[in-house]
Amino acid sequence: MIYSAGFNAEHASIFNIGQEYGKQFMFIGICAVLSVLVLNVEGNFYIQSAWGIYAVTLFMLILVLVIGTEINGAKAWIKMGNFSLQPSEFSKMGTSLALARFIALSKVEFRRFETRLKALAIVGAPAALIVLQPDPGTLLVFVAFILAMYREGLSGNILIFGLGSVVLGVISVLLAFSTFDYPFLGENSGIYILYVIIALIVILLFAFIRVFVLPRYRKRTIVQALVWSVLAIGFVASVDFVMQSDKVLKPHHKDRIQIMLGLIEDPQGKGYNMDKSKMAIGSGGFSGKGYLEGPLTKYNYVPEQSTDFIFTVIGEEWGFLGCVTVLLLFFGLILRIIFIAERQRSRFTRIYAYCVASILFMHLTINVGMVMGLAPVIGIPLPFFSYGGSSLMGFTLLIFILLRLDAERMSVFR
Amino acid sequence: MDFGNRKYILIFMIVSVLVIFVIRLFYMQARDESWKDRAIRITEKAVVLKPPRGLVYDRNGELLIANQAVYDLMVIPSDIESLDTVSFCNLVSITPEDFIQRMAAIRKAGGSWKAHEFMGQIKPSDYARISEHLHEFSGFFGQPSTMRRYPEGVAPLFCGMVGKVSQKDLDSDEYYDPRDYIGLGGIELAYESELRGTKGIRYFFRDHKGVTMEVAEGRLDSSAIAGEDLYSTLDIDLQEYGELLMQNKKGCIIALEPATGEILAFVSAPGYDPNLLVGRERGANYQKLVQDSLKPLYNRGVQGLYRPGSIWKMVQSLVALQNGFVQPSTRIACNRSIIGCHGPHSYDDLTGAIQHSCNPYFREVMKRMVEQRKLSNRFEDAAQGLDSWRNNIMAFGFGSDLGTDIPGTKTGQVPGKTYYDKIYGESRWAYSTIYSIAIGEGELLITPLQMANLAAIIANRGWYIPPHMVRKIGNSGSKLPEYLEKRETGVDAEHFQVVIDAMQRVVEVDGGTARRARIPGIEVCGKTGTVQNGDLPDHSVFIAFAPKNDPKIAVAVYVEYAGSGGSWAAPINSLMIEKYLNDSISDPKKEERILTASFLEH
Ligand SMILES: [Zn+2]
């Protein structure tokens, strides 16, 4: 039922897109057929063929690197006549199925390191192929699988680790692009200050351990502290390396990160997208300018407004009320999926549902965060809203497979 | 191990993100208004609607300055595609160098998606030919506009002209934008704020490339309001006639209506056709006029400073009468040992002295005014006397602001104590040093407009209204309030009779100097002036008004290097009066003599 609401909203926004509307309408038709098909296949099929589907999506990811067409600097599309297929959109589904099957059916406790490593490999393989495209947006989505694995027992440290990485990463980027006048050393990158601070924290930590921690736990704590320190320094160093070299991230990605962090003020140049996007949303006001009445989106001020920046159309035309409605629908959908997940007896379905919820959550967070200027500009579609057949089909498959599995929850017991 | 509780942590994370998003949205959309302002600034474009400039009529309702439809050739540089420069240059009749220059200027102005003026004010006849092929050149288009037209081609300096605004105008008045035209002289400048009208504004949306889209709904538009039409004081027929009489001569004719101060004719010769200074050839024609040795752009009427000569004797008479230094009956011997004189007379009264233009008489009158013997020091006495005389003179509008609406007016020069102290040093000069100003020579300088105004003052018997160009602003308006108030000269009306009688005798008595100014059936009062120029021919001056008892017109004529006042300025003056009062000329020979005369050698 929440899902249908998503579809209604889809119609409203798609009218703004003009000539793309026809194509997208056709995709909706295909998806309708697809959903009927998906619902009529036995749930067991998905479980049995999880590895097969995963393999097909992996193969497509390899194929795209060979015969793919490069658009906007990423080799992410396979051209088929008038249409382009984006394998990464389907790999999310393939990976979800495979991960669910692996964790659910492995007799081994998930806490075992070896199991975790294998799970990581399942996620890592497609992620690595996506890095090669490169498509940082989709790559980030694969990070979402950590959430699903966390639910299944992955250490919470990973989450803390992730959160810590984000904080440390932001500080590193900030410092990496600023210079300081060091005593005796002169002008140099600000990153060294961070090393000094980390070193100081480590020293304080050891002092702290010596004083407060009981002797029999000391050894373990010191090892942990050492590992964390090395990881932190390694992380900072790698962030610095990534931001300084042009090999890992393309220059325009680095610029976007800097713009988001306020290091560059450039509303005409590289910050153009974000500036216009924020302006469109901000000028929408409380109740919006009305359907087709938003000049910023109507006259194409916001680039990629039918794809990644579709939320700006909602923002400008329907204002705060429209945005909150859409957000409530989305988050409602995510929470609904979690609710569905938790009522499953089948571990496979539960993990799969968590994967779906995590992917949706990641998409939503990055996409909406991006258009509001809370995240850097990373190409990632807003599920069901953004123009693009692959994305729409990918999400349709994700959700309808879940609905089919959910429908069988009474009959299946595993 | 069951990790079921972990779902709460995940739910908490998800809800936190939702809350952060909603707070951020609320802040952006419901609290921060600056996004809205910026969006409006970026997406909307205010198009200024330019009003047509007001028209100018003459005193009889004939069009003096009109508007004509023209086209501006505009260009949007970013819309130019594979331009065939050579055939385009041929189409608009310019050289490739000119094309490059114009495009460079446009590029310098910036905004390649904006419409720039490539070539302004193309006449419809030329534009018809251009527009036929204009579609072959993408990025170029025509835009209707208006330009000045002078149906009769008269009174160039009275009308003034319009030209592109200067940087100074742009800086000082935010009304203007760089494509605007502004009045640059005459009525166009003096009544710029009335003529220019009110600009309108219309808001359009523009897309991200800056291309104008539809009209923005619900924004407050205002339409352009045309400039006020002006009803000038000029009589086009009289003006045309004056310009005809002054052909092949340097000098000017200024005719006033004494009772109102309205300027009936304003001829500065040689003139030019004001239609030369509009449209595409304006620049080239303007350069030609600037370089013309006869200085057609020089407004002799208000900027030419001339010694008044004998007409000054009337001013002297009036000031002396008012202050009791002479009576009409006062006789003074024509002592030609100090200053020359002419004609057979030896002991005139005031009337005779004016009529015969007796120099020794007025040298003595001025002496009485300057050397009042109020102070024991003769230098201080002279200085005091001179300044008191000067104050009386300035009340006539000499050496002071006449209060006219003609731009660029000079005040002339009436020397006083300060002036002579500067030249000779304090207490180093006496009346004997400066007496030539007594007869309108020496350091005295006045403009022809002030001369005409003197004729009007005498016609009015003691007062004047500052000469002005516009009698009605707008169809239901009036003239400026300052042109409804009389300015008194401080000389009582009774003192004028003797001067006016003398002026009539100048024209009508057989021995008078201005017999050529006679008009059958009209009592003309006038005074000749013959201003010496050393070895060169004299300037010919004549001021007059008529009819004597109900003056309708006062005229000053100044013809440079023509000879005596009676032989040239007087007949020209009378022809103007006759034309105005009778609308016909009784003596074609007199007219013929003037039309064939030429005084351009000097
Ligand atoms: Zn004499």
C-alpha cells in the first residue's frame, strides 16, 4: 500500500520531465509486467537461484567494462538500441539475494571471522567492479549492506568505525586542503596537525590504560588501542592520498566534496549544481510554487533535474509540505520493510528485506542529503522518482521479490 | 545469539536521518527567505519599456520636433552561427573593419546571450532592404524604435538635439541606461525631464541560458508613459523667414513677444538642418559641423558676446533719467575733441542725442553717473559711482543671469570696480580710463538675447519676463511659473517716453540712422548700433519693437562684419517685424537686397 503511494507520486513528478516522460511511462509499463511476473514465481525460486542471479549481475558488471558506453566519465551503461542498461542497478538485487542466502544458509555462526570475510567478498566483488566504472554513488550504496549485516550480528564496532571514519574523513579533507605555517618547518599541509593530534591521543590513551585499566586486561586493551591508532593514521593518510592524487577520485569529485564542506565557494562553476538545487528547494517555500510553476526547474536551471536532482522539482513546486510528504512516504516504506523483515520466520527473507531497506535508506540519505547540500554531489538516483529505466526496474525487482517472499512467510520455515 | 534488539538501533538511525532532513527542509523553505530572493533575481528578467519622447509644437500648433519610426539592428552574440561576414557587411553597408570594431565593443560590454545594439536608428527605407535578408544571419534581428525628426528643419539650436547618454549622465541619474538618448541642447536639454517620459517595466522569466521566456504572471508590471508634449514659443514661419534673411551672413536674429518674454524666432547664422544630427549618419555629420569654420554649432544668440555699440545709449539714458543725472531737456555740447561723433549736430537734448547717437553727450552723462563727487578721493568716488551704475545696469539683465531656459546661456560682462581694480590696480583708474563703456564699447559684452530683451524692456516700459522657449508643458499644462512673473528694471515707466520717442525718430525722421527700418502703416521704434572692428568692417546692430503703442514684437539683429547698423541690421529687423505683424512684405526690393547680400569673408 505504501508502495502504491510511491507510484502515484511518480506520476506527478514525471509529468515535469517533458519528452523523457514517454520513455519513463513505457518503463513503468515494463515494470508492471515485471512485477506481475515476479509475484507469480515461487519464492523458493529466488532462494534457489540467488547465486545464479548474483552471477548474472556480476557478469553484466564485467561486460559493461568491456562493451559499455561511457557517459559523464563513467562506463556504466550497455547500449541496446535506443535504450541503455545500467547493470549496477541490478547488481544491488543480485548482491542482496546472494548475501541473504549466504548468511541464512551458512550453518556457520556469522560471528566467525571467516564467515564475515566471505560476506565481505560477496559485497566486495560487485563493489570493486563498480569502482572500475567508476560510479562512487552506487559504491556508497554497497556500504549499506553493512547495516543489514549488523542486524545479523556484525560487530557494532563496524558502525562506530564507519561513523568515526566519516568524522575523521571530513576533518582530514578539511585539513588536507588547508595549509599552516608550522614553526621551523614553514608552510605545509594541515594534515600533519592531525597526525600530531592522533599521536597525542595515543599517548594519552596509553597513560590512561596504565592508570585505570586492571593489569590483566591491559595487554588486550593496549593491543586494541594500537590497532585503532594505526587504523586511524592509515585512514587519515589514505584520505590525504586520495584527495591529493588524481587517480582514485576524479578531480570533479574532489571539487564536489570540497564545495560541500564549504572549502570552495563557487556558485557559478563547480558548485553550480548544488547552488541551483538548494535555490530551487529553498525558493519553494512552505507550500511551493505550484505544479509547473517553478521557474528554476521549469527552465532547466538545475542540471540533471530529471534524474539525480528530481527532489528539487518536488521542493520548488510543492514546497515544504510536498517534500515532507514524500520523505514520510519513503521513510514509511523503509520502516514498513523493516517491520516486514522482523515478522519473517525465514532468515533468508529477513536478511533480504534488511538489504532492501538498507539500500533504499542509503539512496534516500545520499540523494536527498545531496540536493539539500548536506552531502557532496554524488550521482545517485532517488528511487522510483528519478528518470531511468534500469533504476526503476532494479527497485521494482527488489521490492516485488520481497513482497512475494513475504507472501510465503506462513508456508516457509527454514 | 539473537540480535533482535539491534533493529531499534537501525530504526533510530533511520528516524534520525528523517528528522535531520525535515529540520533542514524547514529551515531552507520556511525560514530562510534569501533563497527566494536569489531565485527571483536569477530567473526573472525585467525588460524596460522605453517611452516615446514628447513632441514639440510651435506656437501655432505646427510640429517642430516629431518622432519617426526607425529600427535598431540587434545581435545576440551566442546565437550567431557560421556568419558570412562579407555578405552581412554588404547588407548593412559597413566595412569589415567596422564590423569587427562593433563586435569587439559588444563583446567588451559582456553578456553573449543578451541582445546588444549592433547598429541603431536605421530608417525604415533602409531597414526594408536589410530585413529582407536578415533571416539568413542568425543572431541578428531588428527592433522597432523611434528617432527624432524635424519636419521643417528649422531652429537647430533652439530645438537642440538628442544623443547617446554620457557616462556622467549614467552616473548621476539612474533613469538612464547605456542605450538611452538624452537631450543635448536647446529645448531637448532644457526640458529633458518632461520630454523623456516614464519608463515602464515588464517581467519575464528567462531560462538557464538567459533566453527570455513567457511573461511572469502576477508580477507588478508598469507600462511606459510617453513624454510630455511641449508647446514652444517659436513661430515656425517667422523662424524660417529669419533663417532665410540670414543666409550667407554670420550673426543672429532674436525676436521676442515683449508682454510674455516668449521667443518668437531664434536665428543663429549660419545654421544647419537639424535632421543631419539624427540617425546613422549623426556622427559623421556632427564631425563635419564641428570642423566647419563658420561654426554652425556655435549658439551666437546666447553664447556670442558682443559689444553692444550705440544701442547702449538707451540703457544709459534710462538709468541716468531714473537717477536724475539728466532731464529730457538736458543739452550737452557735442565736443568731439575727446571722442568722435558723426552727423551735423552740436548741442542736442536727450532725444536728439539718442537719435543722432551723440557720443560726447553720453560720455558726459556717464561721467555724471560715475563721478558723483560724494567722496573726496576721486578714485574711490569713481569706483563707488561705477558700482552704483553697474547695479542699475544689471537690473536690465546685463552681466547677470537673465533667467532664460535656454541652456548654455552666458551672462555677458558689465565691468565694475572689481573688474577695473584687477586690470589697473585699486585707485589706479578713474572715469577718464574707462569712459568707452559709456557708448557701448570697451569692456562691455552682452549677448544678442540680452539685446532683444532690452528692446522688450523698452517696449514694456520698464519690465521684462525672462525670454523662454516653452509656453505650455503637456496638453493641459502651463509654462514654468518663473515665466509668469515680471522682473522690474527699477526705471519708472515715465522715463521711457523720451527714449521711445527718440527711437521712433531714429526710424521715421528723414535724417535718422535707420530709415531702412520703416514699414508703411506700422510705428517702428528702433536704435542702430555700429560696432567698430578696427580695420575690418563694422558689426551691424539694430534693436527695435513695434507697434509703438501696443508692442507685439521686439527684435534684435546682429550681423557680423556687415557695416553700419542702419544699412543691414535695420532692414533685416524691419522685415522680421513686418513678416510677423502683416505676414507679407510690402517692399520686395528691400527683401531682395538682403537675400542677395553676403558677409562671410571675415
Ligand atoms: Zn554728437
